[in-house]
Amino acid sequence: MKLRLILVSLIAFFVIQTTSAQTVDEIISNYFENTGGIDNWKALKGIKMTASVNQGGMDIPITMIQLADGRRYMKFELQGKEITQGVFDGDVVWGTNFMTMEPEKSDSETTENTKRESGDFPDPFLNMKENGYSAELLGKETIEGTECFKVKLTKKPQLVDGQEVDNINYYYFDSENFVPIVMEAEIKSGQMKGKTRLTTFSDYQEVDGLYFPFAIGDGIKDMGTQVINITAIELNPEVDDSIFKFPESAETTTSDN
Amino acid sequence: MKKTILLIAAVIGYTVSFAQEQIVLSGDELFGSLKARQIGPALMSGRISDLVGHPTNARIIYAGTAGGGVWKSADGGSSFTSIFDKHAQSIGTVAVDPNQPDQVLWVGTGETWTRNSTSVGDGLYKSTDGGVNWTKVGFDKSERISSIQINPKNSDEVYVGVLGPLWGDSDERGVYKTTDGGQTWERLLAGSNDTGCSELILDKNNPNILYAAFWQYRRTAWGFNSGGEKSAMYKSTDGGKTWKKIHNGLPSGKMGRFALAMAPSDSKILYAGVESEKDKGLYKSTDGGESWEYLNKDFGLVVRPFYFSRIVVDPKNPDILLKAGLYASMSRDGGKTFKELGGNYHSDAHDFWFDINNSDRFYIGTDGGVYRTWDAGGNTEMVNNIPVSQFYQVSVDTATPYNVYGGLQDNGSWFGPSSSPGGIEARDWTPVGYGDGFRVLKHPTKPYVYAEMQGAEGVWRYDVERNQTRNVKVFAVEGDPKLRFNWNAPLTQSPNKADRIYLGSQFVHVSNDMGNNWTKISPDLTTNDPKKQNQEESGGISKDNSGAENHCTIFTIAESPLDEKVIWVGTDDGNVQVTQDGGKTWSNVTTNLNGVPANTWCYHIEASNFNKGAAYAVFDGHTANDGNTYVLKTTDFGKTWKSIVTDDIYGFARNIQEDYVNENLLFLGTEFGLYVTIDGGAHWTQFTNNMPEVAVHYIELQPKTNDLVMGTHGRGVIIIDDISPLRELSQDVLNEDVHIFASQPFIMPDESSFGGGSNGSQFIGPNPDRSAKMVYYLKKRHTFGKMTIEVQNQNGQVMQEIDAKKQRGINIVTWNYRMKLPKIAKGKTFDFGGFTAPRVPAGTYTFVMKKGKAEYRHEIELQYDPKSILTLADRKAQEEMVMKLYNMTQDLAYLVFKIDETVDYANMAKDANAKLGKSSAGLIESLNDLKKTLVITTGDNYVGTADKQLREKIGDLYSVVADNYGKPGNGQYANLAILEKTLEEAKTKYSYIKNKELSKLERAGSKYDLGAMQEKSFEQFLKEYK
């Protein structure tokens, strides 16, 4: 597999020297081909990632699960305690409140927006047309010092503070090997509204024939990023369905006072 | 397989052959994570040239600025974000497509409020994604675009009014139209070499009707002319095919600039501010421009038409209109009478935007930022987060942290810190002058700041400690002609004598006692051309002799840092003169300036730090309509000069900064940003990391921090922290796969975390990162395979893992001088004291970078803060207690972990066989009783919290001692003794339970095939427990 990737890169290298025109479909197709083959990507039913985030000396272990039907689960551990965030069972988005450590449902807009993106698994470019997304090649641009194809991905509009707004992500595919190395999107709400969210992808490694970025940086452009370091990825994991469900009967432990 | 090998061999060969060639990298490929830091300030903001909003969403507003790009608010004006950083920052007009207002925006660059210091634009831009990405669609030579009108029924049909160049002839002026969304353009109404379209209006109710105002105008470095026979207003009723002049009711004779507006609620009603020789003022038409009625000639309606020709009519009421002016004014009776707006808004209003739903609420664009009113102009409040201040100059001092000094267009003179607890806020800035501020300098040793206002009308020496001011301006003495000071007069500090300052008129004046007494040390060093000295006649139809056009003046003075007798002078009319004897004799070396057109403004001379005969001279020809870049270097006192300009540079230049260490490292400020060369000017690279394409007027290099400090004319002060890695760049370095740059010892600052008092709507300039750093160059971005960095102490113990940066080019990773957090015992709630990582002791540490199979090591030195009053013994005592508590924290975590494991075992035993239930229950009860004293087992993380237990008590002491500076006090030692004793007792208690009750259970369990409990070692626990 590794040799195949090197060869594909090398061939791409030569192809780039001789041909300049690329269509967006070719770029996306090359991306899936170089990272394991589109059929293998389509066959994927779920991903479990084990990762950690390092914050100034604090290592925070994270577990993330995404399933093909849109369900997802994220848990991190702090001082031995487990905290869930952004869990989605197909209907409800929920997470742990930091004060009470009890589960709480997310607001209706967050839930609706999550539903609108629930077809993104395992990659928003994979089932683009079925999801009603569209991609457009904007040209070549250098980012992270690297010449890339800049692709505009338009997804379903999002709800923000009572209004529908466009949901556009800009992906930068390395022109040498066609893997995305950066994603940018305008922040639509909160204090950082108007600024650009920047996600970086690196440390691509193979897992059972598919290539995944094992380091994902997330932050605000020109203001620094926080890296999620992935230590293991399990494909098609066995998952207990109950972890996605909002614990309706959760014990409402309040203060003892 | 053979083919594969051949292919690989071919590629390797290909790459190797490349490696022999010189590597020239663009800014995007070279500077990596070396980023500029924009510190504002925003408290005085800067000139706003255009305001426009979304047609149906009142939350969205755009502000075009004179030199700071386009800013967007999506929250009704509470906050604004820059959306046009990559392009020319001088904005003429912003337009929102009424058909696709969330997607399609247009920006015409080039401010049209054409004061002497105005910046230039370079064409028309379009965005189809709400301003995230922009594409240039033409008009490269237009310099100034006044208007963009979009057919409300057809987005592809767009009209553009091009005012055109201010400083010279151009054919690219007039009204243009596209019918294919900007791909092709047709000129519908031509201007002439000096007359362009200053306003274009499209009737939204009938898109075939257009109105255009044309303005004949010209600026030179020494004068301004507004008006002539060619200024006129026109109307078309056929989509621009034919036009007719609409002057029925207007005065005859020469005309100047028009302010033209249509009432959105009634297309027949037009207002026109008219600059004319007689009967100038406000006119109104109620028949679509067919005839005009003269209404008003109040000061507010005739003041400086070149600067204030803008009228905005209420979208709902045709009788309510706003007029730009020195003070903005409003009419509620269709223009018959006007009242100035209230509130303490900045003078010089240029544009307005009415809220689409509520006309009581509107926005005002001024020389000092955007203001909002909620009561139809009764009162006004400033938007505090648009840092578009226009600096003419900056300087720095040598304090720690150093301060930045500078003067601003129409916003006085200021100084403020380069770093401040909580970030650099509005309150950190101190005003030191009035009017237009220019050059502001700190006395090298005394607490004095020099500042000046326009034309050296005031030159102040301000005593910062005593808050006292002394005006030390230069006066003419007997025999002097009238002194000619530039609007931006050169006030310069000697690098050799602390009390010496220079000021230039047409003569060089020097003071050796901080401005108390002045001596003239030169003859008139300018061309003294009388034709360029008729400023009383300047202005055209409306006289405008503000002093801004004073000419034939000295503009730059530089004393050599290597020899106080060597002084360089550059003048605004193109002379370069040098003395080698402290002013006794002067050589005019102007004729030696190869390739620079005669009389080109000498904007800056930089005396070299390496050779007293060497200097750099920067010439700015834009006031003669010459946009070329001129930067020359001499090494022989001006006898010969060599251009160091290449095609890499875009825009005319104003300032250059030579590095203090590497003679070949130079920084050049142009109209469109910053350029860097590492080879003495053979190649230049634009610096674009968080650095907009803003006009850089002045550059300084702070000698202690190696920070490059830029005074920009539109985006405030921008700093690139520590440029020292650039000194090390060479072809050899660029050819390495990985190169780690040398580093100086790092100082670990002893400082509190207090600071920061601004609310969410105020701009806060970011502080520099004072962490330890490793700076490295990667020849290629790291995309495949693992790359990690960790910091080790001298024993190889890992202090922290660091997230690696992986860009091609320069990467900077930081370390906060701390270890990892201790492992914390698991309780019901968080132990907030446990979220503290200990600071490491001073000493040698190593960054270890693993990239694929290669490993790179970089040693750094950490030092204690030399400003601190702590002794080494104090620090060691503190470090000892911190580590004791750190270890106790982890010991407790292990103890609680073992208790939990034992409980799990007991539960398992209970489940395995009912006969074990009793022993299990007893064991569990004993363990839980113990655990309750060790960690909180009830309550929540807020006010429902339970009483503190041992974990929280250790955490409290640990976090206090770890974050303190100094030897712990007696109370802390006493408290530690209690905690140590309690922890030991707990350990003993657990051992007792384990030996007695657990052993009993294990023995009983063995009868039912239950194995003994497997206890994990402390090392195993540290590895696995999160």
C-alpha cells in the first residue's frame, strides 16, 4: 500500500509538470484513489478514533466514534472522569454539562445543523451529490508553503441565530498527492464571528488500506491551532448502541445542600 | 518492478538536479509560522471612506476604509472583521448585489476623498462567497473607483464609475458597463485626462435610468485643483447608451465636485451638493434632474467638496438627508435647513448608512472610525474594534517591554506598549499631540517624548513623568526667508548624542539640548523652485491652503550611527545631500541617482549600520503619477548609487530598514505591504502572514527583541516578533531538509496573570509569545507519517509533548516552561488546584523532534527572570515544595486508584459467589469510608460543591505554591506537614484494610476459583491512568 501511494505521488508529480488543467471531479477522485480507493471508502461503516489533545502540559485523552448512519460520539477524560460532547443519536445532540457533570441536550439549531451534516461520513466529498452538496475548483493557491488545489464545498445551509446562512468549506488539496492539508470556513456566530476557522491535516497514515490524517489541527486563522493527535483508528468498530442515546433517566444529582 | 525503479531513479535525478539551483521562495513558501502581530490601536480608529449594508438583513454592514481595507459586521455593527487583507487597502466603494446579497460583493479600490496623504487602489474586485475570496476583474490603472451600481433585476449587469488617477493624466476614467458579470466592459461615458466619474447612481425603480457626476481634478505634490469646464452631471434613460447634461437651474461657469443622491423612496427627488464659482451649495430636483432648485449654502454644505461630497437620503423619508462634512449634518425638511449631529463623534464625516428597518439608527463613517446612533443623530457612540489607524511614522524605545511611538492622520500622536498584561488595550495608549500627528520620538535616556503636529506648527517635548509639555518649535531668525516645513516635517533623533535632535524646513536645524536652542546647519538644501510654492492659490474653485501642500522642503534626515559628522538629507523635491563634517559643507549628490526621475520625492534615507559611507535612499514618485519602486544604495557617500529593486516588488516604496546584524537582510515598506530580502536586494519576497497589503509608511527594528515594528497607513502598528531567524537564512539553509535555527537563552518571566479590563466590543492587541521556542525550517511540508516533538530535561525525562508545526518554510513551536500536570485522584468533582503544571527550574533543556525515522535535537537554555528580586535559594525552596506536593498529588491519585480497583475486585467477588457477599460488603464499606476522606464524592463543580477532602486540600496548597514566586511561607510549610501526615495515615489505613480484609476475601475467594487481586504498579498506573 505504501509503495502504491509513493508511486501515485510520483506519477502525479510528473502529471503536474505536464498538464495543468484539473477538474474538481478529478481532484476528488484522485484523493479517494490515493487514500485507499473509492469502493473501500464507500464500504466503510464506522470509525473509532483514539486521540489526545495536549494543552500546555495537560494531556486530554479523547475517543471519537462516527457511524455511516450519522450517529457520532465523543468522549474525553479529565482527572479520571469521562465527559461526553456533541453526541448524536440521529435525533438528539447532547453532551455533559461541566458544572453538574450531567447530560444536557444541545439547542435546536445545533441539533438541526448536525442533522443536515449527518451524511458527511466518512468524508463530505464521498457522497457529495447524494447529500446535495456541490464542489467547485477555485484554482491553485499556496498554503502551508505548499501548492494546492483550492476547492469550495457548498453544503446544506446552516441555521445561525435564527437565520439560514450558507455553509461553505474551502479545502486545499496538495497538488502533488491530492490529499487535503487544510480546510477553512468562515465562523458564523459568537465572538469570533467573521473570522476564519482553520483546520490542518497531516501525519497521514494507513489503516487497513485507507489513509487518514493522524494529526488534525483546529483553530482560528492567524491565532494558533490546537492539534488532535490520533493514536489509533479502528475501522468498522463494534459499538454498543446505547452510548449514543441521551440518558433520559439520568440521575439528576444536585447539590447535597 | 524494473519500471518502478527507473521511475524512482528518474525522479530522484530530477530532484537532485534542482537542488543545484538557487532556491527562491515566495512569502507563502518561506515565512511559515512567522506571523505578524497587529496591535492596533483601535481607540482612534481611522478614516472610513464608504459604508453600505445588506439590502434585506440589517445585521450585515460593510465599511470601506481609506487605507485599511474592507470590514464586515454580521452583528449590526457590534463588531467588525477585516475581509479584504490580500488586496489594495485603499477603498473607494463597496457594493452588495441586491439579487444575491449573501454571496456577491464588489469592491472598487482607491479612496475618492483625495487628500494629500490618500493611498491608491489598483482596480475592481468581486466576491461570490460573501467576501471570503476575491477576484480582480480589471481596471488595473483606475487608481480610484467611486461607484458600483448593480441592476436589481440582473446581477450580470453592473455599472462602474471610475474617477481615475489623482496625480496625473489617464484615459481610464468614466462610466463603464458589463453585461456578463464583469468579464467584459464597455465604456459608456468617457471622462478625459483629468476628469472622471465621482458619483454614479442607478434608479432602482427603473434600472435604465442613471445619473453620473464627473469631476475635473488634479493634485500635485505642491497643490490641488478642484474644478474646471469639464465637471458636470449627466443623466441617461436608456441604460447608459446616451447621456445628457442636467444643469438646468445650476450656476454657469467652472464647476467642481458634486455630491449627488437620490431619495430611495421617490426616484424623482435628487439632491446635489454643488461646488461652483458662485451660488455653490445644495440643490434639489423633484423631477428626476430635469431642473434644480437652489436651497442652501451653509458652511456644512460647501465645506471642502473634495473631502465631503456625499449626501445620503433616508430610505423611507425623502425629506430626511445627511450631509458629510467637517461636522455631519441632517436635514428634516428636504434640505432647507440642517442641524449638526450630536454626540462626541470624530470630525470629518464621509459617509452614512441607514438601518434598513429603523431610520433612527444609522452609522457614520469619519476620519476616526465608524460611529453609531440610536436616536437619529441625537447622540453617537464609537465602534471600538476597527483598528485602521493611519500612522505616518513609528519609533520604539528600549524599555522592557518596549513602547511604540507614532503620529496619525487627523488623530494626534500616541505611544503605547508592545505588550501589556491581558493584551494591549485602548487604555494602554497615551496621547502626546494634537491634529495630524507625525514623527514621535523617545529621548534615549530621559523620560521625554518629542511629538509634532502638521507642518511643525507644534513641536512638543513632553515630560512623561511630570505630565509637562514644552513647545520647542523652530522660529525664523533674522535673515531667514519664510521657513518651509513639510506637512510631515522630519524630526529626527541623533543615534550618537542623546540630547541631539534635528528638524528640517528647507534648512537643517539642530538642537543639542533637546529643543531648547536651535542652530541652522545648512543652506537651503531643496531646489527652492518658486513655482512649487504658491500654496495660497491651491484648491481650485474652493481654496484649500491647509499647509498639506507645502513643498520644496526637507523630508528625511539621518545621522550615521557610525559617525555623528555624517548626516544625510533627502527633500520632497528630489534632492539628496550629505555632509561629512557635521553640516559645515554639504554635497548635493542628486545627479548621481541613476534611474530616478528628477524631482522624485526622497521619502527616506537609512544610514547604514555597517559602513559610514553607506546609505539607502527610497524615492516615492506617486505624487508625480509614477508608481515605480525606487530604492538605491550607496557605499561611497553618494558618489555612486545602485538600484536594489527587482520585479518581485509591487508598489512604490516609502521606507527601508536595514538589519543590525546581517547587512543583506533588508525590509522594504511599499504602498502594498512589506517586502523582505535576505540577499541585499537580489531577490525580494512579500511577507503576507497576517500582514495585509497595507501601505507601510515607516519601519523600525527594536535592537533588543529584534522585533520589526511597522507604522502602517491604515492598519495601525504591525509587529513581526523576533526576525532573527531570517538572519540565518541562506542558500545552504534553504537546501537543507530540516534546519533548526540558533536561539538565545530564554527568560522565564515572573509575572502575574492579572490584567485585561476591556469588554467584548473593544479591540485588544495580542501580546508577543514569551514562551521558549524552537524555530525550524522544513524544505517540504510534513504530510505523511508521524512527526512529534517533546521537551526533555538533562536526564532525558519528558517535560512536555509539543504539537509539531509542519509547514514548508519556517515553523515556530513554543513551550510554556512547564512540566506535565500531575495525575489527579478521581473524585465526584474536579480538583481545580490540580489543573496546575509546575514551572521547570532554569537550566538546559532539549527539544527532540522525530520526523519519520529521523531525530533532531535542539538544546535551549532557560534563565530565571533577572528583574526578579528572588534569590536562588528562594527559588529552590519553592521548587522543592512544589515537587513534594506534585508527588503527593500523584501518590494520592494512585492510592484512590487502588481503592477503586479493590472495590471493583470486591464487587466481582460478590458477583462470583453469593457466599463472598458479606466479606465483600465489609471491604467495600471500609474502602468507601476511607475514600470519602480522600476525595469529594458528592456535589457538583459549582456552588453545589461538597466540603474539601485531602485531594482538594493538597491541590489548594500545590496550586498556590506552584503559581507563586518565592520561598513558601511558614503557614504553607505548616499546612504541608498536616497534609503529609494525613496522606501517610491514609496509606497506612489502606494497607491495613488490604492486609486484613482484602486478604481475607482473597483467601475465601480462592475456594471459588477467584484469583487474587492484581495490583498495578505505580509506574504502570502513571502510564495508563488519564
